[in-house]
Amino acid sequence: MNNLLRIAIQKSGRLNEDSLKLIKECGVKFNNGTGKLKSTATNFPLEFLFLRDDDIPGYVADGVADIGIVGENVSVEKEKHVLITKRLGFSKCRLSLAIPKAKAYQGPGDFQGVSVATSYPKILSNYFKEKNIVADIHEISGSVEIAPSIGLADAICDIVSSGSTLLSNGLKEVEVIFNSEAVLIEYPDLAPAKQEILQQLLFRMKAVQAGKNNRYILLNAPNDNLDKIVAVLPGMKSPTILPLAMSGWSSVHSVVNEDAFWEVIEQLKNLGAQGILVVPIEKMIL
Ligand code: PRT
Ligand code: ZN
């Protein structure tokens, strides 16, 4: 009916800030005054719905929202029919099994016949099924980590980030059963006009992500080693090389992936590169 793409975002909580930051970095302007349940972007055909994260997969599966940003853990647990369009790289965490610190642990087989409290009964029962373990899963909606100390269950399965919550409740993490991060999910039957808007948004998100994962690098290279220096700096196509006023030297400009960054710097130094400058990239169109 209208040509607005509707995105469901967590109203408040761990995902809210990074989700909105990503949309802003895509150049989309909007007003998200506190308490608002709905908002419309002023310079892009995007409408926001602010919801509890648990409701987001359902809204997207029903097509009430066209897309949404949610933890992959929630998306998988809800078992709603949605597509995972893009992994977003923030809100990284893991779903893990944990037991009281003092208990010995040999392996997943130890969970045979054991009671486990969790807010993720579906992911956990799939894990146990895969391992041919029959355990007693207690679904509880919050404060899972206190279950063993109050005698509700022998073990827990919960989201872990730094591990300090487990530690302060006298528990130890023994198995990681699922690795999660924020994902963009999509209604599987999006109308072509909405799909077109989504592709524009994805194009921008990719440019933002590529920018974050790369650095612009400038350095002075002795011409004698130029070939070797160029070989360690692949760049987007190939590096730019400009002569310096001082003979025998060139200025080399390129783009380096963050993962390889320190290794590349080390090699460049060893090849005689000097005056290395590293600059963040705001957006990168490949
Ligand atoms: O109100 P609403 O229902 O929308 O939010 P919520 O309270 O259900 O979710 P919220 O905002 O807490 O988390 C949203 C999503 O963030 C989760 O679904 C995960 O995908 C992701 N995420 C990332 C986390 C954590 N890190 C995290 N540390 N979600 C929860 N935690 C909790 C965890 O449950 C445990 O209690 O933090 C504790 C563990 O943290 P550490 O650092 O002590 O290990
Ligand atoms: Zn929730």
C-alpha cells in the first residue's frame, strides 16, 4: 500500500543503541523521542516500530514489520519463518551450559538425566537431541543464573558475554552451544517496491561495515623496495603511488583490512617504509 519499508527495532535494551547507530551511519535521519512506539525517517522511506526484542521475529514473520534487528539467539529460539539477511557484527554473545563451580565435568554426556534451567528451551533441546542426551529442561524467563543455588535446577543454559554473571553466581561455563550476534531479519515475501528499498539500505550498511573493517594507509617508501611494499598492500584495485619531492622515494596510499593490519605494518616497516599514517574510513563502496 505505501512505499515505506518498516523496520522493527528493540525499544530499549542491549540492541537498541547499536541498531539506531547503524541506521544513522547509513545517512538515515529520524526522531526517536523516548517512549515513542513509531517513527518515520525524514530523508529515506523507512518507518520504525519500537518493540520488545522477543516480539520482533513474530512481527517480521507476519509481515507487520518488513525487516527487523534482533539477536540471532532470539530469532532462532522463536522458530518464526523469517530470512536472516545480514549479520551485523554487534551484540556478540554466546549461549552456554553452566554448572556449579565445584562440580566435576567430563563432557556433554554429563547432562544425561540432569535438570537444566533456561530461557532458550528450543535451542537447548535441539542441542541435546543432536548429542542423544535426555535432560530435563525447565523453561524460566529471567534470573536463570540463580536456579542452581535455589535448588530449581542442577545446571543452566544462558547468554554469556564477559562471564562475570556466571562467576558471581558460583557457576562455570562448560559448553558453548550457540554463538550469536545481532542480525537483520526479513519477511520472506517482501513486495518488489519494499525489496528495492531494502537493497538500498543494505548497500549503505555494507559500505558502513566495509569502512569499519578497513583503514586508509599512507606511507613513504624507498623506490628500491617499492615492488615488495606494493605486494603487501593489495588495496581496493592496487595502491596509488606518487613521487615524493625527494628523489628515490614515493608516497604509497592504500587500504588495509583491520584483521591483517598489524602484520602488514610490521612487514612495511621491515621493508623500509617510513612516516606511516593510518586513517579511519567512514564509508567504502566496493
Ligand atoms: O526488553 P526486551 O525484551 O526487549 O530485552 P531483553 O531484556 O530480553 O534483552 P537484552 O536487551 O538484555 O538483550 C538483547 C540481546 O542482546 C540478547 O538477545 C542477546 O542477543 C544480546 N546480548 C549480548 C546479551 C548479552 N550480550 C548479555 N550479556 N543478552 C543478555 N546478556 C545477559 C545474560 O542474559 C546474562 O544475564 O547478561 C548476563 C551475562 O553477561 P556477562 O557479561 O556477565 O557474561
Ligand atoms: Zn527480551
